Amino acid sequence: MTKYLALAVATKYWKPGTDYLYEIVQALRNRVNDGDFVVVSEKALSTALDSIVDEKAFEPSNNAKLIAKLWMRLAWGYYFGVMCHFGRRLLRRVREYPIENGSRHKQVALQYAGLLQALMFGSEGGIDGSNLPYSLVSLPLKNADALAEGIYQQIRRRLGKEVAVVIVDTDKTYSFRNFHFTPRPKPMEGIHSQGGIVAYVIGRMLRFRKRPTPLAVFGRSVQAAEALKIANIADRARGPGSGATVWDMAARFKVATTRVTWEMLEEIKHKPIVVVRKATQL
């Protein structure tokens, strides 16, 4: 079995407009070798590219209000949440799902991802509010393949290294033997995007192996199974940043979920890049 080592590389917090290519090259200088995997967070890229929206600007529809008030609190709080093996604290949080802000969030999910995604517990269609301030959420990348190629070319040109660039989302892919599926849209080739809430519930309920989702790989031919392994190693090395969920983030700063500021987030050590290396390369 191949063994890997991982190095999570800390950078400043990537706000909208950050030159992420410059930040990646500077962070990897004297840290990356030929043959390494350079794993980059989709969330950090989405934020740097200003692919974010303010949920406060959205007026929730009746459907969004119904999902927030009844579906989340009742269906997830007492049925699906138990089926999916949520812990006590998470079940309590879901049963107290915020009506006003939650309705706006579900409206964003309905508009950008559709009903089957909006009915999910969180990260609907790759929409994510963790590690972002106020009522901002990031949208999933539409061009992950092109971005991975651009990062690869920049590393090759500026650092003279041949690497494989992997863009990864923390939303989970579930594996049953050699079949890999995820509720989020547009994973890498070899991972099947299936049915939103249906895939999530099946994967969690049956306790299938779950790992972060690789969205794109460039620089080397990599099968889904290896990409999932790399993504999982990188995720463990990186850690949760300011928190795995918006609730965890708010609890860390001891404020309401919409009271987190840019300044608070800048105080945290962020690790949007992880270098993963086969142990045989050392």
C-alpha cells in the first residue's frame, strides 16, 4: 500500500479579489517537489474569485419558508437526522433551525441548486457559508478543470515543478466498493453526481465510506479512487479552519452566525493549500 505524507501550507485569508495564483506560488516556494500533489480548497478559490452572494439580499419564497420551518426542524431534526446518525448537538441545532436566515439560505439553494439540493441538510449543491462572514455564502466553481490547469501552469512556469493539482470540496463523496457517488454537482470524472438529498441520506444512513470530493485534477492521469485518497489525506492535514459548519464558526467567535466579520476570520490560521507526497519520493 502506498503511503503519503502531507504538509498543510498556511497563507493569509483569501478575501474576494485575492491573487490566488500569486499566493499559491509564494506559499509553495521551496516546499514542493516534482511528483507532488498540490491540493487546493474549492472554498478558498470561490472566495478569492468573488463567487459569493449575500443571502440578506434574497426574499424567501413560501417554499423556502416551508423548508426552513417544517422540513428542516421536523424532517431533519427528528427523522432524517436520526437515520443519518447525527450527534445530539447537531440534532439540537437542526431542531432549532433559524427561520428567517434559514429561509433566505434555502431560497439561495432553490435558485442556484434546485429542490433536491435545497432539501439537503447543508452545503446544498456546493453552497457553503462556513469560513465566510455575515450572511455571505460561496457558490460552487463552474470551471474547476480550467482553474486546476491554470494553477498547474503557474507552478510549472514560476517554480519549475511538475505537480498534479487537485481542487477539492469538503462535501462528501460516498463509496460502496468501487462505486463512488456524491450529492454535490460536477465532481471529477469517475465520481457520480446523484440525486442531492437521496445520495446524502443513503450514504450517511448506510455508513458508506465518506471522503471529501475531488472536483478536478490536472497534471497527471489520476483515477477517482486515488484522488479520493489524496483528498482525504489533505482534508485531515488542513483541519476545519474557523469551523466545520457555520454554527461551529459562530461558536468559536462567540457571536451569532451572521455576526462573524472579515477581521475575525483574518485572525485564524488558514490552510487553503496542502502538499501531498508519496513517501517513496522522500
